[in-house]
Amino acid sequence: MLDLLHHAVRTTGGDDHRGVVRAWARRLLERPGPMAEAPVTQQSLADPLSQREVEVLRLLDSELTGPQIADALFVSLNTLRTHTKRIFTKLDVKTRAAAVRRAHERGLL
């Protein structure tokens, strides 16, 4: 699996989908420890993030656009917006950058 991820990161091409795959592979390789889900620490959140919201949050912390994130998660752009709004509410922020910053501060990313 690691060989495939490294190959995906090295693969070049102008196709938008390849860019999404490359970004996903890079994010997976950057994760600490084994490829299993890393435990999520959600200190002081009244309403903890769902596992899917954590996935969305991790992708918000990338160079991917909203439509590219939706494609990577196999959801519609409206579904992505719904997840993003819930994340913003739970983290008490109003922007993508603020959500990512707050997530780093709380150890969610």
C-alpha cells in the first residue's frame, strides 16, 4: 500500500482527478504512525466532530478547492458545504482558515 501511495504522489499529469489523488496520497503519507485512523482529541467541544467531519477538516487543511474535496470524498458540493457549516459551528469559526487554525490548536489535525 505504501508503494502505491508513493507512486501516486510521484505521478505527474494535468488531470484534476490526478491532483486529488496526489493530494490524498500525500496526506495519508504525512499521517503519523501506522496507516490506521489516528485517535482524535476533541477537547472542550460541546458537540464533538463526527468521523466524516474530521475527514472533511483534514482536506480543508490542504490546497484542494471545495469541488475537489467533494470529488475526493465522493459527495456532492452541497453535502460538503453542509459538513463545512457544521464544522464551523462546532469550532465556533466563520472561515476555512479559522477552522483549520482552531483544529490545530485543539489537536484535531
